[in-house]
Amino acid sequence: MANASIKDYQEVIECVKAYSEGGNVSGEAQKPAFMEGATINGAPIQTLFDLVDQLGPSDSKTQIDVLDVVGDIAAVRVTMEGFHGADYVDFHVLKKTEDGWKIAAKVYTEK
């Protein structure tokens, strides 16, 4: 747990939950979890928000695994089942900002 407190781990999980739970509602609901300029598979994060809005509400389930937290950076794996009939695995890189933990980048693949 190098340089990270239990509180840091909990805040990282809360940030990623905001992304995953928001994805079941709308792209707008996901936005607070992301940093300005964040990316998804190298593309602007707005790509994700637009897709979520296009697909509409979902009832996907997620498992969030914090892989590591060091100082003001973190790595998280998200396993998602049932997002509009598909299952995914994401990796997120987070950065602690003045506004708390935010996702800086997301990469994903379909399971």
C-alpha cells in the first residue's frame, strides 16, 4: 500500500463507482468521474459519453479491483457484465486532483 491510505483506496473506488453506475444512466452522469482531457482507448472521453447516451439506460453489474495506489496515482480494473448484452474488462488510470480522484484514461476490451 505504498504511500496510500485506506481512505485513498475508498475514494478511488467511489470515483470508479460513479463511472460505472453513471454508465447505467447517461453519459452526463459519468462525467464527474473523469478529468478534463481524459481518453478512452486513445480517443476523447466524449466518445464514451455519446455512446452511453445513444444506447440509453442499462442494468450492468461491475466488479471494481484496485490494482495499486501510489501517492497521487492509481490503477483499477473494472469487470463489467451485461452492458447492453456485452461484457467488458476496463483498465483505468486515475490521478488525485484538487477535486479528488479522477479517471485520466480508460482502455477496454470486450470479454
